[in-house]
Amino acid sequence: MLPKNDKPMLRVLLRASMIGIQLVVVTFIGLAIGIFLDNLFGRFGLHTKPWLTFIFLGLGIFTGFYDMYRMAKDAMSDTKNDTAATDGEADTGYQKWEDDDWDKKNGSS
């Protein structure tokens, strides 16, 4: 098991590798859909080659970069929340009690 100090670093590395892999995979999926549709419509006498390939390649690239932007934005908000949690500013849903507040509530002196 990893020490607690290494877990955030491992999470950052995992997200970075996911972003790169996802960008490549989504781009190739768009390319494959475009080639498939060009070949399919070519059988029916519609001459769409290479336009659908270019369109779906562009959509794949756009989707990959949009996902990269969204994941980076989520990572930034997670980093901001982690920083706030270490500074004691995060809203954890628990009320922060001072020692004298606890004593007043429980009737202790």
C-alpha cells in the first residue's frame, strides 16, 4: 500500500495518462466512423469520399480536446478543494466546534 503522501501524486499521474489516451482514442474513433460512412455511402453511388472522413475526424479531434479541457477543469477544481481542505476552509458538512462551545453544550466547565 502507498503512503498517504503518494496517493495524490498517483491520482494526478493517472489523470494525465487518461487525458492522453482518451484524446488519441476519440480521434481514431471519429476517423473510423468517417471512413466507414464514406465506404458505406460509396456502395450506394454517393460520392462522399473523403468529406465524411474529414468531418468525423474533425469531430473526433474536437471531442478529444473538449474532454481534455473538461478533465483539466475538474482536476483544477479538485486541486482547489484539496488545498482548501488542507487549509481548513473546505466545507465538509460538519460543524467545527471550539472547546468552549463543546463545554457549553454539554454543561461542563
